[in-house]
Amino acid sequence: MINAQDIKNGTCIRMDGRLYFCIEFLHVKPGKGNTFMRTKLKDVVDGRVLERRFNIGEKLEDVRVERRPYQYLYMDGSDAIFMNQETYEQIPILKEVITGVDFMKEGDVVEVVTDASTETVLYAEMPVKTVLEITYTEPGLKGDTATNTLKPATVETGATVKVPLFINTGEKIEVDTRDGSYVGRVR
């Protein structure tokens, strides 16, 4: 159990039978009345964000979470099979709880967050940026750099990314795994 004033970014709490991560907090001391904590909490399962206010001294059930690197091996139906980098143990994780799953290729290392008390996987997240090779895109024309126009390109994982007109098939690009946007060309 923790006090409400101990909530910080990244703190995981159990409330109403669900797990929430604190993504934003503010210690508020109004001119009149009691001090309170204004928080934004993100649901671990469905990703919804809710705003919640806690009085100072209010007791909350905290959850100890562990972050470990796991290496992606292969897909098995709706599960992705990962290997623990320390123990070489393999575990399946549902595709729905992996952020950036469309840009994940074999051998990528992701951070898996687990509940330390029950050893259940809460979610897994790809690194923010990843380098992928373009397998198909329409050829670019010389001099097509004056406008900010984007064209669709298929990357090696099968996902589609919008890229500038001068990018061609076979080039490597950097992609933001949170929203699938083009970051830059990799030489």
C-alpha cells in the first residue's frame, strides 16, 4: 500500500480490479480546503486514459512491475513467441498487448512489463524507433523533392508506411513504432 502523495509517473496501482499506470500527476494545494493529487491514469489492458483525484493520505494498492528485455522469435497464430534474454525461457504474448507489433521483425528486442507478484505479462513495447527495409514502393522521379508529398511504401514486416517521393525500393528507413510515421532515411 502507498499513500496518494507518493504517486509518480510510471507508478502502477490496482484500482477497481484493474491495473493503471500513472502517466501524469500534479500536487494541488488550493487556497482553501485540503491538498490533493490530480492524476492521469492509463489502463494497462485497453489503453484508456482517465483522470482521477486522490486526497492526500488516501491509501492505494501499488503493484510492483518488472521490465525485462525479451527477443522476438516468431508468430504462432495470434501469439508472438519471445525469449527471455537471461534465462532463454520462451513465452507467448498476445499481439494485442504489444505496441508497434506491425513493425516487429525476428530478432528485435522488446521491453516486456510483468506483474512481479503474479508473473503475468501486462504489455510489451517496441523501441520508439526501428530501422526497416522497403520491399516495394513506386519509383521516385528525379527532382520530386520540392513538395511535401508522401507515397505508400511496404516495409519488410508487411506494414505500410507513408514516405517522401524520393525514397525507393531497397532503401532502409527509420520508422516511429508508436504511430508508424517515417522518421528519416538510414545510410
